[in-house]
Amino acid sequence: MSPFEALYGCKPPTIPAYTCESTFISILDEALTIRDELMLSLKANMLQAQNRMSQKANSHRQNFAFAVGDKDFPPRSFDNQPVEQPVEILAYQTVLIHGKPCPQLLVQWTGSPANEASLEQVISFQACYPDFHLEDNVIFDGERNNTSLSVGISESNSEKEAIKKPGWMKDYMQVVKFLGYVGCT
């Protein structure tokens, strides 16, 4: 089915080719001859553009032939697709999604260089990789460590020390509370 048929529900109209000098009106004869030349030119240009687009799309593709046993999947796989494991968290950022702050991680994966790292949402990353400890979410003896944003006091071995939060933290926490940030949706 062509796009025309899908849109209009019928086959596109055919434009019959014009036979030269089949009419006695010279202006009409000339106009129909020019129309046929234009149609042939358009058809040639469309085929040339289609060929260029397919060559551009296929330029990075390679032909491969696999036989049974050629490719072994790693022991950790899902539906016969390898599951990449995170190696390192390279960066952390917070972006607004639908007006709510959403923390994201730049994750380097196994077998990939650092320049091919991908951005992942913290919530979905933690759901998929619960054993991978993020810096500010490592749990020691049932408690978080002192780099959490929600904790203003850290415990040292000798005594409790008050940590002075930067001025922007107060405003940021008020915005987060105002927006009702619970997690990214």
C-alpha cells in the first residue's frame, strides 16, 4: 500500500504519457510536451535522491554472516541479549523533567570507553543495579554516609560535628520541598 492509498483510500491517478502532435492546438501540444519532460526529469531526480539517501544510510553498515556457536553471550543476559554492567560513575547532574528536578548519572559501561558513557536516571539505575553503590548512597551499618544532601550533620568517630551548608542549599531545598520532589516519573 502506498502512502497515497493510505491517506486517500484509493490508488493515485495515473498521468498518461502524451504523444507528440496528437492535438491540433499548438500551445496545448507544447504544454503537454513540456509536462512530460518535467515528469521524466522529476522521476530521474527522485531516483537519484533515493539512491543518495540509501547510500548514506548504508555507509556505516557492514555485512556479517554468523554460524551457530560463533558468538557466545556473556553469562549475564536477558532474552539472549548481553546486559552491560556499570564500571564507573563519571559525573552527576540534576535536570528538570516536567518541572521537577531529576538526578542523572553519566555511567561508563563494561567494554566501552569513557567517551561512550550514557546518561541514566538515578532512580532507574538504582532499580536495575541495586548492588552498585553510588558515592552518596553507600550504606554503612544501616545508615547513609555523610555526603547525603538530606543530612546536615555527620558523625565522626570522636564527636558530632555540625556541617555548615552553603547558602544556595537552603534555597534549593525550599524549591525541592515546594515542588514536592519524590522522584522522577
